[in-house]
Amino acid sequence: MKKTLAIFLLLLFLFLAWYSWGWYKETVVCCPEEVVEIEYGPLIFDCDSGEVITNDLWPDKKAEIIAGEVPGKQLLLVGPYFSGETESAGLARAERVKLLFAEILPETILVDARPGGDCEATKTNMLHELRYKWVTRSDDVIEHLDHTKVFYKFDSDEEITNAATLAYFDELATFLKSSGDAILITGYTDADGEEDYNLALGLKRAQEYKNHLVSLGVEESKIAVETKGEADSWKPNDTEENKRLNRRVEIKIID
């Protein structure tokens, strides 16, 4: 009986040893942990120094950006500033990217900045949160990344019908008809005059541009208008030039 028990315990020990070795090989020894390779886009920024790092995808991306040039427009580069940074860091990054475009005259490249979130977490995003756009910049139209300012005559609700303004609205109408996007047009005034008058004038200005876009074939339902009057001035109302810049409509694509 004792002999049988001893044999049984020996066999049980051998089985457990074999099973344990198999488990060890499968879970510990067998297979190295798979290394996940992180893929970056054509351009990223060093999170410590802010330096620009490009790879073999950059020449094609750069060529794509240059190929998008529109006669009379300027290239706007909007650099990201990340968590814990100030806007100046984003401007510095945009200036570094600007140096990569030796084919374009420096005076035709503009820089701006925008919040970019966490630097490390956004490295896999396209261009590491850098944005670019070919924009119109003139005395009458200032196009930004996400909105456009169009300036108005003094105390008027008539459109400025110069070539630059008309060309911008022709382009905007073509884009809206093809994309189906909706826009908001907001009218602003300077601080001269009564508040109620300026509210009404701002709305007239916005409505005039809506009517112009509708005449170009844009669906009326895709254009919302509102007025801020003299509120939310872009510049202090302390000089004639600043007042001119406050007399404007702002156009923004909305969801």
C-alpha cells in the first residue's frame, strides 16, 4: 500500500512539474513581447527643444502644400503651442517650419499659433498639430485659419465691391456649394453712434453678404447671420484706422 502511494505521489509530482514547465515556457520564456512600432507623419516637433524633425514623407507633403498655391494668396503656417506653453512657443514652431520652404519668398509666408494639446500624445497626428492654409490678405479681406474678416465702408450697409472682396466671395461660394458646409456671418461696427443703431447696422452688413452669396448660388439655409454691433471690438476704437478695422463682418464655418 505504501509503495503504491509512493508511486502515485511520484507520478503526481512529475505531472505537476511537467505542467508547470509547460506553463512557464508559454507565458514567460516562449515568446518575447511584441514591440509596437509607432508611425509618425512627415513632420513632428521635439517636445523639449521645439525643433522640427522631418522624415522621408516630408518632401511629398511639402510638394503637396506648394502645389496648393493660389495666385495672390499667402501661405499661413499655424504652429501649435502645447500644454503648459504660451502662444509664443507656437509662433516659434511656425517660424521654424517656415525655414523649410526655401522655394517660397519669406514675405509671402505668414505665421500664427493655436493650442495643440499634449505634445507627446499628439505626435502621431498629422504634422503634429501644425496647420496650414493659403489665405487672402488685403486691405479689405483678412483670411485666418478658421474665419475671415471682411471690412466695410464707414456708416454703410453696402458691400465693398472691389476685386479682392468679390474674388474671395466667388471662391467661398464655390467651396460652400461643393462641400455643403454652413457658415455664420456676424456683423460688427465701430463704437461711434448709438448702441441700437450699431446693432441694426451690423445685422444689415451680415445680411448684405448673405444676399450676395445666395445670388452666387449658395443655399440660403446654409447661411446664418447675427450682429454684435460695437461689442467684441477687434481693435481699440481710438484711431480712425482701428475704427475701420472694427467695421467688419466675420465669416466662420459652423457644424
